[in-house]
Amino acid sequence: MEDFFRSVERFVNDKIKPHINEWDEAGAFPIELYRQAGELGLLGLGYPEEYGGFECTLAERLRLSNLICEAGSGGLLAGLFSHNIGLPPLLNHGSEELVGKLAPGILKGELISALAITEPTGGSDVANLKTTADLVMVDGKPHYKVNGEKVFITSGVRADWLTTAVRTASHSEAPGAKGISVLMIPGNAKGVQRTHLKKTGWWMSDTASIYFEDVLVPAENLVGKEGKGFRIIMENFNTERLMLAGGSVCFAKVCLKEALDWAQNRQTFGKRLLDHQVIAHKLADMRMKIRATEAWFDETVAKIDRGEISQELVADICLLKNQATTTLQHCANEAVQILGGMGFMRGSSAERIYREVKVMCIGGGAEEIMKDLAVRQLSW
Ligand SMILES: Cc1cc2nc3c(=O)[nH]c(=O)nc-3n(C[C@H](O)[C@H](O)[C@H](O)COP(=O)(O)OP(=O)(O)OC[C@H]3O[C@@H](n4cnc5c(N)ncnc54)[C@H](O)[C@@H]3O)c2cc1C
């Protein structure tokens, strides 16, 4: 593991860090990066060896993903690792044949995977999604005919496979959560139309609007049973939220490091910025919030690695996501303030992370929804 850790460190230092600003300005990182990360084994972390993965504890997986975070770009993390939300539903619930067909290519970085749940009419209220998938016969074989629209989908334009939440039964037959299923839809299927969306941050991550017009998908691409999609999606959210929390802690640390370096070197009124008590206290507050969040995060990860899964833990993951994103919000704000005008200029990590904060608070379940869900899990 230590050798692998060092090879990932080299990969981040040589192939990623020097290019972060250029990729963000260009609005994309090179597509070859998927294959390079796949060859290194980065995309397979935590996945079964039979599909080309590399099994490890959650703690080890997060330690490695922290190395990527040190490059200071949430957009890279979201885009390069979009399979971390697109693949698990397939892996945990798909047929052996479908998993065998898609998982190895995804883990090698040859196929790009995205998760398509959110719709223009709402992302928080997943049970009310509107995209339909009606069972029809084509050349004597069962297919789903998909119609609808998804929005804000990470890696949506580039994706070879869209793990898509659809409504397989009409509202009258199965309203709400009961009518939802998950389908694997090829990104290049006839009737799929994809458009790039412009955003406040995560510039290098491809975010798409996706239209489905009479898209025919073989019925064997169904993941799990019809009508069981809501549970599959909810189960997937736990890992996504934990990853977002871990990323937020790491990006907060990047902000602290950059602000501290600046404060140690910048002189105002005849002394270092750090020697002004107000600035030193800002840095101390950043560290205090990071250390507290990190301790809770490590405790939660250790519980998961010990298999101590409970409703209380699910509630904690929701609240931890909020704690981590609040910490990130504070640290990004203070780092930009300490950097002064330079913090408002493109090129610094603090400036980029400041633009990326809000998506961490909204994506994967917004703050308000996290609190609601935590309260329900705790049965208060
Ligand atoms: C850059 C980016 C990338 C994304 N990537 C993906 C992706 O890969 N796949 C995917 O499926 N989705 C993705 N999303 C979508 C994301 O998960 C949703 O934006 C999020 O779930 C919120 O949904 P919404 O935007 O529709 O907001 P809404 O659901 O309309 O909510 C708007 C606001 O109202 C609040 N709110 C809603 N209901 C309540 C309530 N009952 N009580 C109190 N407050 C409430 C919410 O918390 C939120 O603050 C991405 C979003 C962004 C911005």
C-alpha cells in the first residue's frame, strides 16, 4: 500500500498539479486522464478485484483520494471519479452479465460512467422524478422506451454509460418512490441529446443537461428489480456524502495551507501578516474547525470499516456532510480574505475553492435535506 501511495503522490505531482489552472480555464481536463488514472489503479480503489479493482479499507481509499484533493480542484475530483457515484448501483444490484460487460472498462478508465438522477423539476425530491421508461417490444425483444430530461449531470456529456433513475410505472400505478427503477443507458444511444452547462465553479468538470427522446434501451440493462430504484439510489448517497465530506475537509486544509504560507511571507505595517493577532486568530479558527471535523470524519470512517452500520450512522453521515461543508465555507472565505486582492485573482487554490464551496453544500443532498434526513433517521 505504501508503494501505491507513493506512486499516486508522484502521479498527482507530475500529471495533475502543474495543469490544474490551465484545465480549469479550458473548462475540461484531458480525457486521457481517465485511462492514465485507470492504469495506475486509482479508479479501481475499493472495487472488487475480479473486475480489475483493488480492495482496500475505506480509510485507505480516502487517504488516497486526499492526495488528489491536495491538487485543490473539486472539479477534477468530481469529473475523474464520477464512476464513484455511477458504478456502485450497477455493481451492487446489476446482473452478473451487465456488471461483467461494463465494470472492467469503467475501472480501467476506458469507459466513463455518470449518475443521472436530478431533473429540472427537482433534485431533492427524488421520489417525484418524471423521466419515464415504458416497456415495449422491438424486434420481438423487450426494451424500455425512455423519455424525459436530466440536469446538472457530472460527466454527462463525456459519459459512455449513464446510470439513470427512471419511472417505470405511471403515477397512477405506482406513485412516488415505488415507481422508480435504475437503467444503464449508453450515452451515445439514438435519441440522447447532451448539452454542456456553464457554472460558478468546478469548471474543469463536465456538467450536462441530458434529453431522452424515445430512447430504446434493452430490458436487460435494468439494474435490480423494477420499482426498487429508490432504495438503490438512497444507498448510493451514503458513500457520495461521505466522499463530499472528506473532500471538503481536504480542500479546507488546502485553504489553510495557502493562507498560512501567504501570512508567513506577506509584510504589512512593518511585520508579517501572521504577526497581526487578527490574522493569526483567523488561521487558528480555521485549524480548530478542520481538526474537529476531521476527528468526527475519521471516527465515522472507522465505524464503517468495522461494519458498525446503523440508522444513527446514516444520520451522522448527513450531519457530517453539513459540518464539513460549513468548515470548508469558513476556511475558503477566510483564506481569500487573508490573501487579500490576490485571493480574488485566478490562479490561487483559495480563489478556485471559494467558487466551488456552494456545490459541496448543494450536491449529493443539500444542507436542508441532510438535516431533515438525519432527524428522520434518529426517529426524534
Ligand atoms: C455542479 C453540480 C454537479 C451535479 N452533479 C450531479 C450528478 O452527477 N448527478 C445528479 O443526479 N445530480 C447532480 N447534481 C444535482 C444535485 O444533486 C442537486 O442540485 C441537489 O440535489 C439539489 O437539487 P435541486 O438543485 O433540484 O434543488 P431543489 O431540490 O429544487 O432545492 C432547492 C433548495 O431548496 C431546498 N429544499 C428543497 N426541499 C426542501 C424542504 N423540503 N425543506 C427545506 N428546504 C428544501 C434545498 O435544500 C435547496 O437548498 C449536481 C449539481 C451541481 C450543481
